[in-house]
Amino acid sequence: MELISREFVGKKVRTNYTKKERMYMIQDIDFEKNPLTQKVPFSKGVGVIEDISLVEYYWHQYRIKIKDEKQFLFKVRMPRRMKGKGVYSTMPTDETEVITTEGSEKISIKSDMNCEADEYIYLIPELCSIEGLPEYMKGNRDLLAPCRLEPDVRVKTAHDFLKKLAATKELKEWGLEIKEAPTAFKTRILKAPKMIDGCGPNEKDCTTNNLRRSEVLEGKVITDWIFVYERRNYDLAENVVFGMQSAARQIGIKINMPQFVEIPHEKDMRSLDEQLKDCVREFGIDIPVLVLLSQSYNYKPIKEVIYSHKLISQVMRV
């Protein structure tokens, strides 16, 4: 369960079973609820409102059959009244039109369909698509190979598409013409720049691999710095620090252990503020801050607290 939470909490998902695509951010995962147990009010006739399961709701409302009726649910925040901002509830709210067994009607529901204290709703994972690619997929070369085409293959693919498009009936009826071949022009390939590192006076090509393996001309020691992390990332925080120290040693930089600052709870900015005050008293305001963050909605409040102490910070997403 912890691995699943780390994978999904804080990620954005889209729902596209309504007329307008909607986006939500996963706040938590509820493993105790599922589409069968989670109930929502639904109008089954004039003045008749019954609590039905999410399985029944999605069938009556969208004619969608849920394949896995025992799956966990995504808990997302529902910003009510946020019209025009791309985030809406997928369920009827105070005044809405719902599909009933006798057609459609306007009903009034004082409490949101499946909302806790008018703040959260539950989404079914199989009806959501996650935004972007997970980190483990980004490193899968076989998976991404079809997307990373050689330039000549890209040109041929575009040419074949334009050729088919130009032959369509619609373009001819509209009197439009599309140039099938792309514009060609001559260019030149620049030589890789040279670099001198701390290993000797000989020049090397300034490539990514050489930059990673070469020592800097003058190694520095980072003595004092602050590492901020959420309690849920306790184990990961230590691994990140050790990884940074190992990578820095390879290029001739030494990083001492940081002053760890733990955020006990997601929204406990008061604790963060007090701990940073103690750090500033001891080290001053010239100490850099690195933040390990898994909940993106915490980004702004954390940065505001750090900025209030006039500290320089950098955020790492996990």
C-alpha cells in the first residue's frame, strides 16, 4: 500500500467521460473504500433520491460498466465553484441536472455526492488517466523507442502523413493545398567545445559523459546546508543525501551532512518556520536549503516560509 501511495499521491489525473475533460490532483488513496461500498445520492424519479454505489452511478449516468468493483479509490480535492479553471466535480453538486429513469430533471442536493465536508470526492482509478509518464517508464528505452525517431525517419513519417492529408476529399472541396515535402536548407554541424578539468591540463570534448566524470578545477566543501523533507519521505531523504555526496565526490566536491528539517504533517508550516528560525540563528542566512517534496500543493507554502527567512532554496520532486 505504501508503494502504491508513493507512486500516485501528488500526481495529476484526467477524467474524460464527461463533455469536458477535467483534471484533479490525487491527495490520498483510500484502500478501505471501493466502487461498491462508496455511496452517492442519485435521483431515480421525481422527488425520489436514493444512495447508490459508484458502480451503479457511473452506469446510470454515463453507461460505463466498472470492470474491477473492488479497486481502491483516489481521494481528490474538489474546488467547488471554480468554473473556468479546468477543475470540476465529476458528481452533481447543489443544483445540477441528472439522468433519471424517467428522463432528466433538476434536483437539489445539499451535501455533495461523495464529498467529505465539501472538500473531497472519490475517483475510480480505471476511469482516470495519469498526466505524463512515471519515472520508471521514462528510463525504459524499449518503451520510448517509437517516440525517439531518427531525423530521416521523422521526415518520412511527416511526408507520408501530409501526402495522405493532401489526398483527402475535404481539402479538395475546400480548395486547400498542402505542400507535401518539407522546406530543405543547408546547415553545418558544430564541433564539440573543449573543456579543461581538474584531472590535468589536457583538453577534452565537453560532452555529458565527460562532465559527469571529470573533476572541477577547484573543489569546494559544502559545510553547512539545510535539507527539508516530509515525514513520509524519511527513508528516501537519507538516500538522497548519500547519493548527492557520492556524486559530488566523483567531481571533486565534498558535501557534509546537512541540518535535517522534518515537516511532521503535510500542512504543518508552523513547525517548519520554527525549525528554520533555529537554523538561521546558528548558521545565518547564507545557508542554502534543499527541499525534498512529494506533494506539489505544498510547494507554495513551503517556499513562502523559506523566503520569509531570506534563504535560498531549491525543490526536488519525488
